[in-house]
Amino acid sequence: MDKLIITAALTGAEVTREQQPALPVTPDEIARAAEECAAAGAAIVHVHARYPDGTPTQDKAIYAEIIEKIRARCDVIVQVSTGGAVGMTAAERLAPVELRPEMATLSMGSVNFGDDVFLNPPADMEHFLHTMKEFRVKPEFEIFDAGMLHSLQRWINKGVVAGPVHVDLVLGVPGAMAGTPESLMFLRSQLPHGATWTVAGIGAAQLPLAAMAIALGGHVRVGFEDNVWFRKGELATSNAQLVARIARIAREIERAVATPGEARALLRIES
């Protein structure tokens, strides 16, 4: 198997300090959390920005400060979110890509998101992709249901995107595919040829789906964006604690954990 790439989703757009007192919000806090996660075994940090009061933002200046502070502390791959928060415009969501981070997420369709709807019309998706190509940013295609994988395959067939692609299977969002072993196995069976894949289990699904991905040759995303708990009834003390657990499980089954440099090679990220 390839070495395991661990992604730490540090903050997200929905979690609050009331839900998770250790949530990193400011650029300094996010950079410190990134450094801790890199030391624990993360090769990628998935970044959302917040205003000082905790409100989610795609403000390019705040992202620039976060990226600069992370790079000053460690060599981890910075992956910015283009999901932003529900209700943001496409232009708002896309702004951080202009900073030329190494990676950015690209959601492959619209999805019910709890009581809200996360809209991604096809024209916006193609615009996001072309902008990432323009700024030489590696996309991670976010998949919330099977139809999104088929949309990605259509892009590949049309030559809109060249393989091999990297996808993130996000399972357990209310309104999307369930965070179950059956969901993961089905999506894995539908992956485009040669694709690398990560699983992001939401809430209680995070640990069991992560363990499956480690054994199946996939990669793993953990962190407060997706889950604030270490175990039932016990909040995690940090994002790094969640990363360290995944690295420990991987070592127990003798699957090596990728460094940021090794992850760049596996994902074919251009320097």
C-alpha cells in the first residue's frame, strides 16, 4: 500500500467554541494547530477561515495570513476550502484560490446539508475547476453522494479534468450518504480509474470509517470540522489528538504514515 496521508480539518464553518472549546479560530491559533497536527502525523491541513468573533469567512486577506503563519511553522500541505459556508456566493468561496495554495477542495454537486442546501451548480463547478487550473492548485474533489462521483467521471471522459484524480468521500452529513461501511464500500467500487481517495466520516462515523480506509489503502481526514469528540462523552483536547490516534492505528497494522513531501509525490502536486 501507499503510505497513509492524514488530513486534519482544523476548524470548518459550523463548529462553535461552545461545542468545542479548543476550536482554533484566529490565524495564530490555526497555524499553531497545523503545526501540532503536522508533528502528530498530518501531511495536509484543510483550512477554513473565521473572523475574530468566530463567523466563517472566505476573506482572502485572512486566508493569506493563515497560510503565511502555517508556512512559517511547518511544511504541511495547505488545502483551502472553496465550500466556505452555506449561503456564500461562488465568488466569495473561490477567493482563496487566488493565493495559490497547494490544494483546494471542489465539491462535485449540490447537497442537502442538515436544514440547509449547499448549492453547486454545474457552471460554478466548472468555473472553480478552471480557476484552480489557472492558479496551479491541486483539486480535491469532495463527494457527498454517488451521483457526484458519476459527475466527476463525466468530466474525465470529456477531458475537462485529467486523471488520476484525488477525491474525498464525505460520509455522514445529514442529507447526504450515510456514514456506514456499506456507503464507503460502494463509493470505493465506483472510483475513477487510478484515483486516490480519502474518507471523512462525520461525527461518530469518523473513527470506524478511518480504520476501514487505513486497511483498504485509502487515506484519512479527521479534525474538529467533522467531529469534536475523542470518544463517546469525551471531547477531543485538540485536532492533533485525533491525528495522533490515526497515526497510531496505522503503525499498529504496519502502514507507514506519509510526510508532507511524500504526500506531494503521491498526489502529484507540482512544486
